[in-house]
Amino acid sequence: MTRTVEIDDDLAERIEGHLEDDETIEEFLRELVSIYEQEGRFLQEGA
């Protein structure tokens, strides 16, 4: 299943400023989520 996430132009520009060669915004966001998951920030403890 594919979902669409809308971000405003300012945020897109900020993200684009952090992209590596030929990296897409989607790839950047996947990596960002992976980092947060590894650090446990998305885990809901005690729920």
C-alpha cells in the first residue's frame, strides 16, 4: 500500500538541504525513521 504525505515547501527545502547525492526525500525519511526506531523513540513503553 502506498500513502501520500504532504509537507510544505519550507520543510521540503530543509530536507533537500540534507540529501546526499541522488537521495530522494522518501529515502531520507526512511533513514530518519530507522534512526528513531533504533533509539527507541517510537516505542510506547508501559502501554
